[in-house]
Amino acid sequence: MTEKTNPKPEETKIGVYVCYCGGNISDVVDVEKVAEKMREHPNVTIARTDMSMCSDAGQSIVENDIKELGLNRVVIGACAPSLHEHTFRGTVARGGLNPYFFHHVGLREQDSWVHSNNPGGATEKAIRLMYAGIAKANLLKPLDMIKLKAERHALVIGGGVAGLRAAYDIAGRGINVTLIEKTPFLGGRMAQLETVFPTGNNAREDLHSLINEVRTHPLITIHTLSELVNIRGYIGNYDVQIRSQSRGVSGDNAEAALAACTQEVPDDFNYGLTKRKVVYRAYEGCFPSTPAVDWEHYDGKPIEIDGQKVIFENKKKTFDLRIGAIVIATGFQPYEPPRGDYGYDELPEVVTLPQFIRHMGLRDGNVGELTWKGHPVRDIAAIHCVGSRHLAGVHEPQPDGILNNYCSRVCCTATLHQVNELLDEYPNINVYDFYEDIRTYGLEHESYYTEASKKMVRFLRFHGDQRPEVVAAPEGDTHPVLVKGKDYLTNGLEVEVPVDLVILAVGMVPRPVDDLVDMMKIPKGDDRFLLEVHPKLRPVETPVPGIVLAGTAQSPMNIQESCNAASAAAAKVAVLLAAGQVELDPYVANVDLDKCEGTGACIEVCEYEDAIVLETMTVEGKEVQRAVVTPANCSGCGNCVSACPHHAIDVQGWEVAHYEAMVDAITMEVEI
Amino acid sequence: MNETTTTKEPKILILATLSGGYAGADYVGQQHLNYSTNTSILPVRCPSMFSTEFYIKAFEKGIDGIIVMYSGTDSPFKGGPERTAVMVDQTYKKMGELGINIKRLKLAAICTVCKKPFLKQVNEMNETLNEIGFVQDELADQGKDK
Ligand SMILES: Cc1cc2nc3c(=O)[nH]c(=O)nc-3n(C[C@H](O)[C@H](O)[C@H](O)COP(=O)(O)OP(=O)(O)OC[C@H]3O[C@@H](n4cnc5c(N)ncnc54)[C@H](O)[C@@H]3O)c2cc1C
């Protein structure tokens, strides 16, 4: 099917297409003018414009032109190549051409969207870039994708609801899964919730049914207390190294150790509201049920078990796996306000929403009256957007210098859901809800707000730059704390609300995963969450092939969205690994044996094992050394290209000659 | 393809890595931030492929400034950033010999979300070129000197 011949530059018949991108490009760039200029080029057989080249109709035009006009090269100016280069390679292949006879020019992100203030300049730039594209297209050679065996084995990092869902879905497609969880127990943050919106179900019950499916699945292996420590390779063939810590206790001595342990530390499962032992279970019913030693806090002193003094030892082990694809589901952590912010960590009556949920969970049934630290609670204030939607110049950046300017999305609904549940149980409590905007997004989630209103929650609206203040009430006051602020529902009226408890609806921040980011070379966004290639078109993929994202590691999400993302990530992994082989772009070094003199300069600068070697061959009756590339080992970096004194090596598809031709085109003055 | 010399503006070539500067430039676009149109951004896998000869030829053809936006420590290619730095360094020497102002070539690590550093590099190169003028004038002056 694909054309293998490589016409000389002067014989190329190029089809050029310039996309309006529904106005995204054409609102700034004079797209018709660009096409008109392209028609002047001697190698251009046809130049067309279209409202949307990526649409079925747009692609059909290209396919038909290839067939009917005998095009042997295609250049399309459209959105970023990261979005549709792949799409258009498919188009070109369907037209009957080798897919690498296509060049994509980015005219949206790198032209119309950045030059809206200068349409003339943007049009001229589009012409220049398109000419450069044509110059490259003239020199393109047919290439075949490199086919490599892919390990039908996925690694899922993180055992929260997203990681669990992804693992289960991948295994459901017949692919082996190794799931690693850093802590001793599965479940992540969902295990710390009680009833959850929108179902009203108990979070741990739902979680446990998923954990049960995962732990009994024959294709899933779970390693708790485990982390990725090294990674090499590429999609289909990642060599990963995992380090596991031991639980410290096992079998017979586990329960005895738990009973005998006396060292206590703040319980992170309850966000420090209670204490737990250093030999612990996260909560009753957790999985695995075997307790574990908290190595971070264990003081190393012996514990007396059945008359014997036992010192726990953390026997770490590392093991290697070959993995085809990786799902990162490392989750989030609730924002922790700095000491003193809204009285947090200074006034005992100020809690975060996650702490409040734990407090509710820790109660022993319905005790008739809600209490906080032994005092009855009759008036509560909830304050939204704590740690979210910060404004430059108003709020302090985080210690890393980054401002939390994003909306954490989940907190509005989570807060109102908790408030509604609370009022079902304690209808006499008064709730004052201080908000900036109520964002209970999602199908019918507006009902959380209307229900709260019906339950007589008093809403008070603040401005982002005038957030409420929480102060201790004067001695002898009826309530321990006062929430002061301006209410813009009543024209900025100054209010002072005495309450027994303040709940801070804190936002979400990603868990620190810089080690993974560095190892895998995946990008983070401005907000520190892991970044996908494209929020709409490639929403779970990272730019690193074979590494995908699931859940709140990527952005604030509720459980449903985390599971949706996890299922999407699993589908992506399944597509990649189902065939047991992956196809890689053929962008690897290629030696021109006519020019190679066997100097070995390429090997000296190559950092990839066995990517290039010198082999003995016979040329004109003489035994000579020549460079030979093993494509599977070559990264296509091009170190060798600049090193070769004879210009005998190039990266296929990205040749120096392509760049020289593009520079020629760019330096040509164009008249518009 | 009429050749004209009407609006003469310095030409800036940006060699931007797919894992760094090119994605960074896309990000600048997604944010709809403006910069000058005299920029031509070419995607590269790793600029370690470019020899001194390539850069010099580009200047001789009339590129007034080149910004190599590589991925620095974010590069997916082992040894790529180091070799890029070596090649740029060698090029500086050659530029010195040929009387090409070395400010015309800049190596900058730009990440996928580095919108401010991206704009800073483009603006600074424009300022530099406004100060030092066109490369071809510089090369012509060199010719006269000989
Ligand atoms: C106060 C509050 C209330 C909420 N209420 C609701 C609600 O009512 N309804 C709803 O739908 N959603 C609610 N949510 C959101 C819900 O908690 C999240 O959507 C969900 O827990 C996200 O799951 P996850 O798997 O993405 O992340 P996590 O639960 O954070 O799981 C990530 C897991 O990865 C592990 N991990 C991290 N780094 C590594 C590493 N390097 N190696 C191995 N493992 C690692 C962690 O230990 C953790 O187990 C609420 C959130 C908050 C803060």
C-alpha cells in the first residue's frame, strides 16, 4: 500500500492545506492569503483551506487529493503537532502514501494565538513557516515504524481509589498488573471519608468492594510499602526497580506486637485528632489486615512480647520488573493552612474539613449532641476556598513560591454534603457558610446548595481579596470564637458571627512526587499537579509514551472523576499493550555507508548501550570498519550527528539537511 | 515567492525541543500571550545534533539570532543537553573567529510550562538584536575589514 519510492525534491507533488481551526487560526491569520502564496511554490500541486482539517470531511479532502492528483507529499498547517500530527499521518496513509511523507506546521499555538495583536505579522509568519514545512517535505523519505515486543504487564503507582480502579480495569483486559502502594495499607484518602456525595454511601464500604475485586484478581499483584526507585527503557519495555519495606510484624507475632506496643504518635489517618501506636492498622477493616510498623516514627526500642524483648527490623528489598506501561495514581493531600491562618493550629475550635469528617467518623454512634473537645457545638461556621483561588498580591505564595490560584473543585460540594448530613442528625445546629462562589458543579449537584438553604444554612458571601477572619472571642463571651468579615449578599455589611467550631474547607494539593517526575521526565503544571498532553484530546496521557495519569495526581477530582480518569488510563494502557507489541516512531540514527569512514566518533558521544557499534565489512574488496545502528537501542537524540566528521549519520525524519532547507525558507523575504 | 527587502526585521530562529521549548511555546500559545512575529520556531528532538557548521551557515544565510531552547535536566536524552552545551560553546569560539557577535546565539533551558522564561528569552533576543543590528551587516563589515 505505502509508496516506497522517494522522488527527487524537484519531482515532489505537494498538497498543502491550511486550517481555519474554526476561527482559531483564521481570526488572526489570513488563511486564504497563506494558501494563495503556497500555490506560487513550484512543488505545490494544490493548496487548499478548510474550516477544520481534522474533521472527517477535512481529512477526506486530503485522502482524495492524494489519490486523484497523485500527491506524494502533504503539508498541513493547523493546531499544535502534538494534537493532530498522528491523526494526519493516518489520513496520509489512508490516501495511500507512506505516513512519514507528511509534515505538520503549528499555526495556532505558535502563531495565531500568540500574535493576535499583529495579524499582518502573523500571516507573514504563517507563510514563512509553511514554506519551511514545504522545504522539509521535499526531503522526506519513506519510513516504517519500529515494531517492538511489548511486555503485557502494567505498573500502577498508588493504591488509592484511582490506582485500584485502573489496576482492576487493566487486569480485566487480560494484562498483568503490579500495583505498588507507598503506605502499608490500600485505599488512599477515600478510606478517610465517611458518607460521600453523590451516592450518600459509606466510602469505606464502596472502597472495600473494589479492594476485594483487586486483591482476588489472579492477574494483579499488590506490593504495599513499596516505591519505584529506578526506571529505564521505553514504552512496552520499561525496566523498573521497586523497593519494598517490610511490615516488621507478621503471622503469629502481629497481633501480640500490636497489643504490646506502647509508643504512640499522632494518628495521620485521623489528621492528628487522635493518637495511635507505632505498630498499627490504619483503621479496623483495612487491607492488608496485618498491622505494620510505622518506620518513620518507631523509636527502635524493644517491645516486650510474650516475655521476650523484640526489636523490629525494616528489612528492605528491591526487585526488578519489565513493564509495558505505567499508570501514575499518586493522589493528593489536603491543603494544610499555615499556623494562625483563620486561627488554624492556634485556636482549638478551628478544624479542616478532613479533620471534621474524621471527627464525625470517630463518634460512637449518635450521641444526641455534637461535641468538640468536650464542649457542645451549637453554632458552626464553614469557610470555603481555604488554600484555593489565592490571588497574586493578596495571598502569600506557598513555601515553594507557587500561588494556589486554582479552584479545588471538590470542596464546595463536599462541604455542603457534610453540612447537610450534619443537619440531618443535629437539626438544631446553626450553620453559617462563608463562601466566595458556590461551585457545586456536576449533574444535579446544585441540590446540595438548595438542600442546605432549605435546612436554613445562612450563606454569607465574601470577596476573594477580603476573606473572613477568625479570632478568639473575648473572655466570658457566649462562644469561643468569632468569624468576622464582610457579607456581599447584604452589600458588604460587616458581620461578626460567634461560633463553637470553624470548619475550613481546605483545597487539594498534589502529593509530592518530584522523585517520580525526575525519574520519568514527566511535566508538572503551574499548579504542581501532573500534566497531561492535552486536557481535551489526550486527557490521561503524559508526553512520555506509555506513562499515563489517573485520579487526583493530575488535578482535583471527586471519586467519580478519579474513577473515570482511571478507567480511561486503563483503556489507554490496554490499547497500548493488548497486541503484545508497540510501534515506535522510526526516529533513530541511520548511517550512510557511502560516507562512513569508520572513525567511531559517533560511538564516543553515544550514551546508549549498544545503540551504535563498529562492524567489519568488505568495501571494494577491502575489510573496513563501519558504524551500524541497532534501532531498538537508539534514542534518536542525534549526539552522533554533530560528532561525525563526514556527515555520514543522521536521525531519520529529523535530518540536518531538513533544517538547512527550512532555514533557507525562513530567511527568504516574503511579500504579502 | 517574490523576493523583496521591504519590511526588514531581525530574524530569530528558535530551535526548540519537543520535550521542552516547543511544548513550552505551545503552552505560551494556550495562554494567549503575545510576543514578536519575527520568530520561527522549529521543533527538534535534541539540539545536540547541530554542529558549529549548522549554526554558522544559518547566520550566513541571514538568521540574526538563534535561541536554542533545550530541555536542560528535563531532557529525555542521556548526554543530549551536555553535548548541546559543548556544541554551542564550540560555536561561540567559531563566531568569535568570524566576527559574529556571540550574543546572537543563546542556549536556554525551557520547560513545557515555562511561559515566562520563554517570553523573556524572546524579548531579550529582540533587545539584543535591536542593539547589535543585522547579522549580514556584521558579516559585510567583517568582509570590508579584511
Ligand atoms: C475533605 C474531602 C472530602 C471529600 N469528599 C468527597 C465526596 O464526598 N465524594 C467524592 O466523590 N469525593 C470526595 N472527595 C475526593 C476524594 O477524596 C478523591 O477524589 C479520591 O480520594 C482521590 O483518589 P486518588 O486515588 O486519586 O488519590 P489518593 O486517595 O490520594 O490515593 C493515592 C495513593 O497513592 C499513594 N502514593 C502516593 N505516592 C506514591 C508513590 N510515590 N508510590 C506509591 N504509592 C504512592 C498514596 O499513599 C495513596 O494511597 C473528598 C476529598 C476531600 C479532601
